[in-house]
Amino acid sequence: MDLPKFAGSIMVNMNNMIAELEITGFRRFEDFSLHDLGRVNLLVGSNNGGKTSVLEAVELLASWGDLRPLFDAMTRRGEHRWPDPQTRSDVEMDICRLFYGHMMEPDSQFSISQSLLNLIPVVPDQITFGRLP
């Protein structure tokens, strides 16, 4: 049985600072962007407004394409279940929760991209998750 192939690669220079962040199709964000970010930023909003989702998006960018932060975030949020609660083995993750509208179709994907502020010009980094053809 062939497993679906997923994209997830990123190159990050740790001397950079995120100047802009764009999130598309991730969690509650159909299309969202933050501009003119500084060294310290304050996220303020109502409950269930997406503050944690923004932090998870930044964590994904910093993870260099490692999917463990997704697993950790879903575990913290309780977006998992155990088919056998007695043994708590073979955890199942509700990955639909990662996509806008909590729906996942065969061509669903989400994208998180950043523009970096640094002394050396770089191409903006991007990470996209979804099924590849």
C-alpha cells in the first residue's frame, strides 16, 4: 500500500527576524497576514481568535519541516483519540483540525510563509503541507 507523500521542507537562518507572516488555509485562517513585525510582538484577541494558531504557525516555520510540532500542538489541544482507551496505544490524530474549516479534501493544503528581516537579502521562506500528486 502506497502512503500519501507530504511536502514539508524549509531553510531558516537563525540570525533573521520575521518581518511578515502569511498564513493560508491553516486552522481558523482562510487567508491571514501580519506585517511590520518587530523584535517583540504582542498578540491580543478574543478567546478562540487564533492567537495560539499564529504561534503554532511560527513554530512550524522554526521546525525546519519537522512534523513533530504539529503532533505536539494537536496533543496539547486534545485533537487526538485512542481507539483503545485502556492501553492508550496507536493514537489517532484528527488532522482535519489543521485545515481551514476543519475540512480536508484530497487536494487540501495549508501554507505558512515568512519574509525575513536581516542584513543579507534572502528569498522568503515557505512551508506547505498537503498531499502531493
